[in-house]
Amino acid sequence: MEKVKQKDLILYSGLIILGLAAPYLFSAFKVQLTYLCVLIVLAMTWNLQGGEMGYNSFGNILFYGLGMYLTASVQVGMFFPLAEWTESGGEKTFVHTTAQYFQGIGVGLLVSAIIPAIVAGAIGYAILGLRGHYFAICTLGLGIAAGEIAGGIEIIGAGQGFTTPPFPAEIVDVEARGKFFYFLSFFVLVLAFVFVKYIYGSRFRLILNAIRDNEDKAEAMGIQTMKYKIVGWMVSAFFCGLAGGIMGGLIGYIDSTDVAFDGREMGVFMVLMAILGGKGTLWGPIIGATLFHFFKEGLWTFILGWQYVALGVLIVVIVIYFPEGLMGWLREKYPERFGEVIDEKDRKSQVELK
Amino acid sequence: MDFLIFQAPMLMVQASMDGILLGILFALIAYGMALQWGVMNIINIAQGDLVILGGYIAYTMYLAGIHPAWGVIVSPIIMYFVGWALYKLVINKVVDRDLFISILATFGIAIVFQQLMNFIFGADVVVAQSGYGTTMLFDNSVTLPNSKIFSAFISLVYAVALVVYMKKSRLGRAIRATAQNARAAKILGVDTEKVYAATFGINAALCGIAGALISITLTLHPYVGLPYTVRSFMIVIVAGLGNLPAVAISGMGLGLFEEFADYILGTEFRIGAVFMLLVFILVYRRFKLSKKREYLK
């Protein structure tokens, strides 16, 4: 037992050192690394609910977009009138000072984490009563409706978009912006990982698994499934909101359907990454997100214009041929590594029954 | 918010007529959705993109100088084979699996279709001019494009033809038998694989007809498929599988809702209203069923 813990310690400290050193080692790829952190956070928290709880949501993009708009709105609204800001579009009549910028983004991120979690809690009782594919379609509808509605609201820029405050010009270091957003996202990633890891070791995860495997039986065993489902969704929403807030600041421009409530990209990515790595495992989504990001960044530029075709084909292939993902495949191949003991006789008798 | 519509009764008549005529078209797409859902137990997110593809076939004919109304005959024939090929390539692997797999796989197909249509036909909003003119009613205060009346009429003709075909023909009987019990049908000598392929083909053909009609009544754009999928999904869950009159009525209801939402909330919220309606319908049904301690299956 001691030995395992020591191995874990080495692994984690190694990863943290790698994460802290990454912007210096690969200083040209800071934006990509920030993306990677955000993608991992999204995949990991989607998995908590899609993989562990069995509620396959297409709608976590709702919280991502909400977080993005909230961070930017708070950041602007704290110091300047929001309506005039969005109306002026790209031309800036108001400029944030350095202190204002960081205060704004700090408060904004806090708000963007808490409000989506509250929203998830508020709509959770209604939405999480749906099961299986009804839940999937309903959340898909929510995500798209949010995008369409945000595109019609004047104060947050409507169809013409919302320019987030630019990074303070007083900081002359050109690297500062990239580093700031990278470390911010890395911090959120570590936070999310620690939290998810804690959940994996707790009773909460077992309850989520029970809900996934058979919700009626779980209820019959005396578990108040609805309570746990809502909490599970709120955790996802919390981190999705944070991730969205960071991405809004990084991209610098928010469009309702193409950046914020981007169901066609981010909304699908998070599902795909979790499935690619393996639903219902701690490391699966992390590996899936990393692989996917490398694949995307490596291939996208070579097949410019065809990337969505490739994405669609990738979805179909992964879903049909690898629904268990990488970790599921490994688990089937090396079950003893995952601490499973297979009784050959039992396995054979089950095969015959089929 | 704009409540002008309640002050002017003629606007209300206008919106109702538009809504009902449009709703019949939605019902046609929904009927295809119900067919494949009932028979193969899959939910096809690419439904709307099949519709748009069918529309582009009619639009291509229009560009080539043929009247786009002929699309209602040509488009389903082409789309039948598109659907059949799609079944052989992808859908046959998701038929017996979890519904979520079919949702995600068809979502992937939808993305591919959207992008390919974007390449081939361009990202512009297009419409095929039918040149049918408009009908004026009530002292010119209500205008109805004849193309809308034409499209509702053609939808009804095809729907009735399909119902008769399903009742009388051998394939129709096989499809209904497979929907009731695939295993029993197989034992009794129905080639279910063929039935599934034909079902998906018929669904795609229905989408093709609807698309051709949309190309002359509404507008086409590579990325507007998803709202059609959601509309048909909504109609099916309200009407139930295989209940054609209910499908027609709820289709008209949806059309009415959309037109009124368009007037009251404004055009920019139209699609948003459709998606919110989906959420509300699902949530309403969830609460209705939970009174009896049941859930949507």
C-alpha cells in the first residue's frame, strides 16, 4: 500500500512540475496548452456525469457559454456601463487599468463558476427527471436554445458579438498574456482533478454508479437519487463555467453560437474526448482529451476545410467501433491491471448463455 | 415582445394559415422520424440534414433550368438511395445498440453532411423560385404564397399514399411486422435487414420530398438542419409512434406555435423558441409521468 502511494506521489509531482514548466518549455504553444487544460477540464467533468452517472448530456455547453458571458459581463460591468461597451463593438472608449482588469476577471470567474452551478441546481429537478436519450435530446435543445436566445439579447452584443476586455497594455511583457491564461487554466485543471479524484474515492461516486447501472434499484435501496444527480450536475456546471470564463478571456471575442454556445465544436468535443479515452474512468477523459487535442492540432491544418468532415467521421468511427474507449479497451485486454479478477469458468458460462 | 398580433385579427388569420400550412410539412418529416424510430429504434439527428440535402437536389434542378416542383418526384428517388447507402455504411451497426450510440453516430453523420453541403452548394442562403405567385384573401389583407398551399397539398398526397402503401403492400406489412416484433418477424421469414434498409430509405425519401418543398417555400442553408430534426422529434414525442392523425395535428400545432412566436417574440427568437418548446414539452411530460411514478421510455 505504501509503495503505491509513493508511486502516485511521484506521478503527480512529476505532472505538476511538467505542467508548471510547460509554458517555458514550449513557449510557442502556450495558447494550445491553455486549450488543452480547458479541454481536459471539460472532458473530466462531463465524464463525471456522462460516464459515472450515465446521463449523457449534450448540454454542458450551456454552462460553458454562460460562464463565458458572465465573466466578460462582470469584468466590464464592474467598471463601465455594459450596454455602451457592447454597442461600441471593437472600438474601445473605455480602457481597463491593470488592477481593474485583474479584479474584474477574478470576480468574473467566481461568478461564472457559481451562477452556472446555481442554474444547474435550479433546472436540475426538472431536467434530470428525464432518462436516457430524452435527457440527451433535451440538453441538446437547451444548449442550442441558449445560443439562439443569447444571439438576440442586445446588452451582451446580440448577433454582432461581445469583445472581452483586452489584456492591460501597461504590462509590456508580450509573454505575460499567454502565461497568465495558461497558469489560470492549469490552476483550474488541478482544482478539477483534485476534486474529481476526491469524488472517485468517495461514496458519492458509488452512488453515481448505482444510478447509472440501475436507477430504480438504487432508489429502492433508499438512495435519494435526485439529490445526488443534481449535485453531480452542479459539479459539472461549476467547472464548465470556469472553463468558459477562461476561454472567453483567451479568445477575446464572444459570439453567441460560434464561440460561447458552440454545440458544434466544444459541445461535441467534450463528449467525444470522454468517450475516446473511456467513459467512467479517472484517467480516460484526460488521455482522451490529450490525444484528441494532438490529433486536432496536428491534423486540422493539413486538411483545412475538411476538418468538420474528419470530425464527423471520427465521431462515427469512435462511437461505433470504440464505444468503451481507450481505457475500456485496455481494461478488456489487461483486466488484472485494473484490479479485476476473472473467473474463467464463470466467464465461459456467461458466454454460453448469450 | 410585441403584441400587435392580438390587436389585428387579420394578422392572426395570416399567422394561423401560415402555421397550419407549414405544420403539414413538418408532419411529413416527423412521420419519417416516427417510422425509423418505431421500426429500428434509432433517433436520427441527421434527419434535418437529409431534408436540407433533398432541398438542394431540387435547387440544383432549378439551377439547371428545370422547374423545382419536379423535385418532389426526383428528390425522393435520389434520397431513397442516399438513405439506403447510409444504412449500409453506418446505421446497420447502431440498430441493436443503445439509443445514445445512435444519437451520437447520427450527430457525426449530420456534421459530415453539413460540411459536404457547404462545400458543394456554398454557404449562402438560397431559395428556388417556383413562380407560383400568391393568393390574396379577405380584401388583400391576408397573403398566402401559392407555393405553401402546393407544398401542404403535396405533403398530404404523399402521406396518404404512404399510409396506403404501409397497409396494403408486402413490404409495408413486413415493416409493420418488424416494428411489432423484430425477432418474431425474422422467424416468420421476414428479411429484417432488408426491411431496415428499406425503412431508412423511405425515411430519407420522405425527407427528400419535404426538402424539395422547403426549397420553394422557405430557404435553404447547409447549417439549418438541426431545427428540422428537433421539430420532428418534438412532433413524434407529442403524437406517439405510428399515430398518423396525431402526427398531422401536432405538426400543425407546432407550425402555429412557431408563427405566433415569430410575431410575438420577434424573428430572431424563432429557432430559440422551438428549442425551448422542446425542453418544455419534455419537462411537462416528465412531471406528468412522475405523478404515476413512471418515466419516459
